[in-house]
Amino acid sequence: MQLKDQGRWRRYAEREIYTLFHYKQHGPTDGRSERQWWQDYQRLNNMFADRILETYKPGDIVWIHDYHLFLLPNILRQKVPNIYIGFFLHVPFPSSEFLRCLSKRKDILTGALGANMIGFQSHTYSRHFTSCCTRILAFSSTKGGIDAYGAHVAVDVFPIGIDVQTVRKLAYGDPNIENTIFNIKTIYSGKKIIVGRDRLDSVRGVTQKLMAFEMFLERYPQWRGKVVLIQVTSPTSMEEQKEEPDNKLSSQISQLVSTINGRFGSISFSPVQYYPQYLPRHEYFALLRAADVGLITSVRDGMNTTSLEYVVCQHKNQGPLILSEFSGTAGILEDAIHINPWDLTGVANAINTALTMTPETKAKKQSALYEHVTTHTVVEWYDEYLKRLLANLSSFNKSIITPALDKHKLISQYRSARRRLFMFDYDGTLTPIVKDPQAAIPSDRVLRTLKSLAADPKNAVWIISGRDQNFLEEWMGHITELGLSAEHGCFIRKPRSEEWTNLAAKANMGWQNDVLEIFQYFTERTPGAFIERKRVALTWHYRPVDPEYGAHQAKECRAELERTVATKWPVDIMEGKANLEVRPAFVNKGEIAKRLIDEYAGVHGHEPEFVLCLGDDFTDEDMFRALKSSDLPPDHVFSVTVGASSKQTQASWHLREPADVISTVTLLNNSKSAVLE
């Protein structure tokens, strides 16, 4: 990577991410350029990861900044699972409706979720992020963060400050500044000075500012010839293509300036002084000190440091600050005059309010603004971020990391065992979780792998699922060597048998009508939700529902079930992945696991010498718990949770995803010729 090539590396970040995060959209394209930009963006993040890991030592903290490196946290996490990572985004984060327009939205979110803590400029942006993770990735969120891949990622708000001491030194310590201020006030003697300084970017709201200023002069003719707007606009950091809309912004601004000066100016005076250039530092701070009003009308912004620098520079002059409510600074500068830049009349009125404000009111507002800015500096921001990150890392260190399945041990025990028992969950273990449960059908590879495993006479292979009999019979019933358990253990079909045994046959099912009535009530009020009626269990699914609303309705539904049904009937109310299930209390996967081990010992005269049990959610924890409390030798039992290593579980090992489960079983099928890496 070379400095001269930075345009190439920054294209995706600047033209796709930055643009969309500021609520701007491109027109449709064939996607060729975007694909190349994305490949460069991926390479950039991987290059950063490689360079970091060259100097990384265990215990180091990696603090990653801004949208150019969204993928970096997850890249580092994949290479060093226990690495400590903080991520801070300096720009706005869009709502889920807008983020969906980004084709690589899932990659961006997943990349950021590799961090231990993610920081934002405002509560609005953090709320948008958690909502996107819930709506796009279907991860559950709490007030403090996101539960992703079995780990908790903290999400917090850290409004950035400025280096107040440096700003004071630059604004008051340079003798040239006093001369510049004198010259500015001399040129505009007898006139009020309004100052704006923005980047040449449509999200900075310069056109809205000029249009509002024009309306101000229309509505308040008494100020004509008595007010000047000095607008400084610095060039953008990325080269712009001529056909892009933002490249027309400069000419649009120039046209507005000419119109205003033509309508309200004269030969000797122009009410708008427009400078499309970078200002020397001493001129910039002189301008902030000489101003009577600061005017910021950004339509979408992260943390606007100009507003903070203006407050410091106005400590003596006490000029009011007019600040867009869409700026990331608006939430912390409560004593500024907040405006909606799209409401031109409102901005015009705010300008008049600022110009006519009494000295007492100006002093009061400036005092409050100055107090906040000088006590919430960039140093305090830095310290607060690290303090909260360390607090989260303390919790991270206390979490138990489940080791990855040791395949050397697995195969060694598999080869030496005379009798083996396998117990597989279905959804999330053999197949990925999908939005429509009926679409989660086993692949040909899954079926071939299970058939090959069950064909070995030493192996007893069971599928222990929450699915009903019909589903298991339809998709796996043709593999006669498989044992099947439906509805979390309510029904079982033994290997090489066609008969199902109802273990809940003698149970009183009177509770079903009560549960069905409650489920029906919430289904009618939750668009997309539906009821699955099994022979014993009843399940209310809300995966197709808006995630936040679905979770809220599920919480209400569970509370109603616990208040009514659970007080009258011996039932369990189980929370699954986007579903609620009610079943008899005496039935669970743990009881089936115990039953299989006991029956195995009764048939063969001894317990199995190899047990592999795999599952992904809390219903499978009953199996893991049963195995842990059994009399089986620990080195004969491999309880494996499917998911993140940081997930709380009773299992002894973990595999990351269903594809790893099938690969592992395939390895066992081929164990005689297996070569482990």
C-alpha cells in the first residue's frame, strides 16, 4: 500500500459506505466498479490485519477507527480469538431501512461485531446499529449491546471532544490572529458577522444555509446591509467524477451566492462572502473569534468539531451558535439554537433570534456551552472509552471459552470404541437456521453422511429434534438405520423400526386448548407469526416478524402463558430461536439421552465407549447436562455445542457452524484413512 494509491484503497469506503451512511444514494449501475472497489476494500483491511499481527502480543488492545476498517475487527478475531478489540465510528450510522440498500451490509455489520466494544457519537447512531444487527442479521440486542455468535458485543456512546488547550493556544496565542481579527472587524465595521465553515459535500447543508440566509433577508428587511455571511468551503478529500451529482454542488453554491448578492447587495457591499478554499489556521481561528453568530446547517453529520471550536473561540465575545439538529454535536450542545436545515423559515427566524438575543441570554448560553466543551475534551473522551472498554474486557476475560473440538482425540476414541452412540439435534446443527422453518430441509450431503455413519454396525445414530414426526419421517425416515426422536423426546422411532412410540400418551393434554387460545390471540396481533400444531407440543413462530416487534410480542406472550397456563398445568414454556414452545414438563432431550444410554447398556451388556452429542440451543443443554452427570468416563463423551466458543454451555467442546458438523462426521466416516492437520 502506497500513499499515492490511497484513492484506490479508499474508493469503496468513500463512495459507497460514507455516501450511504450520510443518506445519499447512487443511481443504479452494472456493479463492475463497485465489485473492484469492494475487493480493494477487503485487501486493505486484510493488509492492516497482517501488519497489526506482526507486532501484536497477547494482552494488547487494538483500537480501530472509522468506516475505512469495518472488516478489520472480525478479521483479527478470526485469526486471534481472544484478542481485545475496540471499534469507534466517527460518522453517522444509518437506519436499517437505508443500510439495506448497501449490497455488502451483512459483511459490514459482521466485520464490526468482531470487536469487544463498538462506540458511536450519539445515541441515535448506536440505536440504528443495534436495530440493523437485529433486523438484518437477526441477532438479539439488549440495552448494552448485541448478542452475536454466542458472544456479547458492547455498544456504547462516546461523544468526541476537541483538544481545548491546543485550540486556546492557536486561537489566542498567535499575535497574527489579533491583527487578522482587527482587519475583519474593520472591513465589516457596523455589521454583524455570521460565520460558516464546511466541507464541500451535500450533507454539510451549505445550499440549505444559503437559501435560509436569503429567506432571512427577505423576512427581515431591517437587517439588509447590516449582516454579512462569511462562508468558507473546503474541498472534498476524494476526487469526484464529473458525472456525479456532488460535483455540481460547487456551481450550485456559486449560483446561490450570486443570486443573493445580486438581490440584496450593492456595488460597495455583498451580503455573502464565499471562500471555496482551505483557510490558513490563523485566519480560521480569527474568523471564529470575530463572528457574532456561528451557523451550522449540516443535514447529516458525525461530530462537528467546528461547533466545538467556535464555542471555545467565543468565550469572550459570547456569540450564539445555531446548530443543525442532524449534527452529531446537537445532543451534547443543548444551549445552542437547534434548527432543522430543511425548514428554511425556521432557520431564518433562528438567525434573527441569535442577532437580537440579549447580552444576558448570550452570556448564560455561552457559559453553559463553554463549560461542557472544556470539560468533555478529546482527552476525557479517550480516557472514558478505554475505561469502559477495559470494564467490558474484564467481563470478557471471566467468560468461559469452550475449546474447539479436538479431532485427534475424537478420532482416536472413535477408532478404539467397540460400541458408539451419536445424538444429533437438527435445526442449527445439521442444517443452518433459516427464516422459514419448512425450508430447512437436509441437503444431499447431510443425508449421505448420516446414512454412511448409521450403516456401521458399531454405531447407533439418533436425531433428537424439536421437529414433529411427519417432518423427520419425510426427510429422514428412508434411512432405516437412524433412530428418530420428535418433539424434543415426546415420540421416538428406534433404528430399523417403522413404529413410533408416544412417550406422552398418558399425559393430560387439556392444556393445549388454553395455550392455543393465547397463541391465537398473539398471532392475530403479530403480522407474520404463525402456530405450529404438533401432536403434543405447540409452537408459536415469529421469525418472519419484524425482529424487535416479534421479540416484544414473544415476551408478552410468555408472560401471559406463565400467568395462566403454567399455574394450572405441568408444562414447560421453552424459548427457541424466534419461537415459543409449550410441552409437557416431564419431556426433554436430556431424558431421552439418559434413556438411550440405559437402553444401550441393557441391550449390549455395557455402556457405549464413544458418545458424540451435538446441539446448538438451550434445549440441547439438557442432553449435555445429562451426559455430564452420567457415569460414563469423561474421555468417552464428546458433548459439542454448535456456535461461538464464548457461548455459555454445558458442552465440553464447540464447532462453529453446521458445515463443521458434517465435515467432522465425514472425517469419522473416513477415519481409517484420515490425516489430521
